[in-house]
Amino acid sequence: MGLFLLIGVVLAYIIRITTVQYNLEITQRLNGSIAMYVAAEEQLIENGQHNEAAIKRLAERAMVINPTVEVYLLDAAGRILSHNIPDEAVLQRTIPLDGIQAFMQADAKRPLLSLDPRSPDNHKAFSAAEVRHNGELEGYVYAILGGQAYEQLAKDISQNYILQVALASIVALLLMGFILAWLMVKVLTQPLKKLTHAVVQFQQSETTESGLAAGDEIAVLEQAFSDMKARINQQMNQIKAADQNRRDLISNVSHDLRTPLASVQGYLDTLVIKGDALSDAEKTQFMATASKHCQRLNQLVGDLFELSKLDSLAIKPKMEPFSMAELMQDVSMAFQHQCSERQITMKVSVPDRPCEVVADIGLMQRVLENLIGNAVKHTEAGGQVSLKLHAKDHAFQVEVADTGCGISEAELPHIFERLYRAENSATSMSNSSGLGLAIVKKIIELHNSSIQVVSQLGRGSAFTFEVPRLA
Ligand SMILES: Nc1ncnc2c1ncn2[C@@H]1O[C@H](COP(=O)(O)OP(=O)(O)O)[C@@H](O)[C@H]1O
Ligand SMILES: [Mg+2]
């Protein structure tokens, strides 16, 4: 807007100046020879004496040619000797000669301005000619041209028709230009605004935090794009990592599946080919082994399925209040038989008062089964498996501990990884999938909690996690 105003003012100023200059130049070019004509007409000065009557006559004639002409007769030094206007109107009695001499030169630039004796502050277009008598310079004829016209132009631009039209058209043009520019900016920024809005909304739907700085649309857009770029990069890396995990898992799983499958096939083939040659006892043993491998296959496939369900968020924990103490009792009961068979003592210690927690009871049962199963599996005869429940401020802490073989420090960070089996499990490979602890960890994370483990080789292990208590 400011720029438009500035252009308008500058244009108006230029037009004003050039119009005045143009007027002056036209006046001077048209009437430049007036003084010469006057000087040539009659002998105005003779031996220093000026001819007053002749001057009056000539001035009148000059005014016929141009009514605004004011004629002065000067001596050789520029002093005014005579004129055709009222005497009291003449305020300046001497005219500087340099302007007059410049005017005499044919190649002088027009318009040339010089002093007006009636208003010494104003310089006006003029005409001049030498007055010679017998070749001697006697003085000059000096004529101010179109004095009034100049005054009018300079003082009152608004009365000049051309100037008015020009100014009006400039204002109109500027107005149109401004409206056009405003419309264009509007048309251009509207889609940009929409886009910015959409991007910001998209970004906020992705994440709750909105770190957008206030500012113009382009800055906001830029910020949004760089934020999204960072997030997309981060997600890309996550996807890559997840993809690598999946590849590893598939290759490990196929290996894990192939081993029991090959065994089953081997036993069945043997039975088919050498069926008659085998004793009944051998047959039964082969069949039992094959069945065991099938069980393991079943377990592996079941665990995989469960883990993938947990991963895909197909399972949403159904939070409900229940007594953790009762659940621990129930699950431990299921292991009683196995424990007495292997001469392991199972101890459950829970507070006397009801221990109400809020969690998914089915999933919590899976956690306990997996942890107790591991503990029993890795404990020698004569050992002990203990379940404890501690009341805390806002939660109950569950601990599953054993006096078994323990886990080496190097392996401890890996036991929650999928398909990871520590050295100690080599002996009991039969029902080991390496998925149990991964499932446990996943379920506990779904309850916004975490699981910890402390273990020492040869002394035993303890797994602890917390479950929020009923408020
Ligand atoms: N209580 C424990 N005592 C000793 N080692 C354990 C115990 N629990 C888990 N581990 C080790 O962690 C590994 C991973 O456990 P898990 O994921 O349940 O797989 P799996 O039980 O099928 O082998 C096991 O192979 C075992 O080596
Ligand atoms: Mg296990």
C-alpha cells in the first residue's frame, strides 16, 4: 500500500515539473524572437538617450503578439531604463546580464529562466536582444514572457486541466493496481492457507503435541513439513527395524518348526518302513517321541499366534478388578503335580487381606503360567519355587523366584527377546520355544508396567512386576 502511494506521489510530481517545464519551453520557443523584433523595429537608444515613445509603441505591439509580454529596456550594465508597466510594480531595477548573454547563444538549452523585475523571487522565461547604435552596444531589450501563465501553473496546479486529468488517471490506475494486487494475493494465499491448515491438522492428528510457532502461513508450513519429515524418517527407521526383526523371526521360526517336524517325519517313516521288524515296545517309544515333538510344534505355533495377536493389538486388555492372591493360588495349584513329581517345593505367600488389582485376568494368568513354568523347568530336584505378593502404595508387586540354575549376566539382557533361549535351556529343549518371556513382557507392557529380573548362575532367578491396585 505504501509503495503504491509513493509511486503515485512521485508520478504526480514528475508530471507537474515536466508540465511546467514544457509550458515554459513552448513559450520561450514561440516568443523567443520578440525582443529581437522589438529591437530591430526602431532605434530605441541613441547616444545613451532612450526613446520613450518608441518603447511604448513597441511594447504595445509586442503585447498584441503575446498579451502577457512585459518589455523592459536596459542599458549595457543591465539597469532598467524604461518599461511598459506601472512604475511602482517594478521591484528590481537591475537585471543580471549572464542570463541574457546565455540566451544570445544559439545553442543554449531552453527553457532559460531569468529574473522578473515584478517579482524578483520568481525566475521566468524571457526573451532578449541587443540594442546597437552604429555598431556600439547601447543596451538590451528584455521581455518577460507569459509571466502570468507561469504563475498560474506553479501556484495552482488544480486549475490545469491536463494535470487534473493526469492526476485523476494516476489515482484511478493506482487504485486498480492496488485492488488487483490485493485480489491476487488473496487468490494466491487462500489455497496456501487451506494447505497449511490441512497440514497442521494432519500433523496434530499424528501427535498430540503441537510445537508450531505462530507466524505467517509459509513459516508454519515450513515448520510442519520439517516436523513431518523428521517423523517420517523416524517411522521409516522403525519400520526398517521391525522389518529386519520379522525376517529374523521368520528364519528362526522356520528353523524351529522344521526340527520337530523332521523328527516326527523320521519316526513315522521308520514305523512305516520297518513296522514289522520293530518290537511293540519300540513302536510305542517311537510313537511317544513323535507325539512329544508334535506337542512342541503345537506349543510353538500357539505361542507364535499369541504373540502376533498381542503385537497386532488385536488383544485389548480387558481391565477388571480381581484378587491377585487368588489367581496366584489357582495357577500354582496347576503346577502342584509337576512339582511333586520333580521334588520341587512350591511356596505361595500373599497378604491376608484381599489383594484387589485392576488388570486383564486372562492375560495375567498367562504371565504367571509362563513365569512359574520357567521357574519349575530350570530348578533341580530339591529346589524351591516361591510366589510372593507385596502391597505397595498404588500397586501390588508380584515376584516369581526359584533356586534353580540361574542365568548368566551376558544372557540376562536377551532373555525377553523372541526365540531367545539361554545356554541353560539346552537340556530341556523339548518344550522350549523361546517365546514365553517375550509374551510375558508384551502383556505387562500392555498393562503400562514393566518386568524386572535378577539372577545369579547356580543360585536362582527372581522375576518381579507390578500391577495397579484397585483404587
Ligand atoms: N527361571 C529361569 N531360570 C533360568 N533361566 C530362565 C528362567 N526363565 C527363563 N530362563 C531362560 O530364558 C530363556 C527364555 O525363556 P522363555 O522365553 O520362557 O523361553 P522358553 O521357556 O521357551 O525357553 C529360556 O530359554 C531360559 O534359558
Ligand atoms: Mg518359557
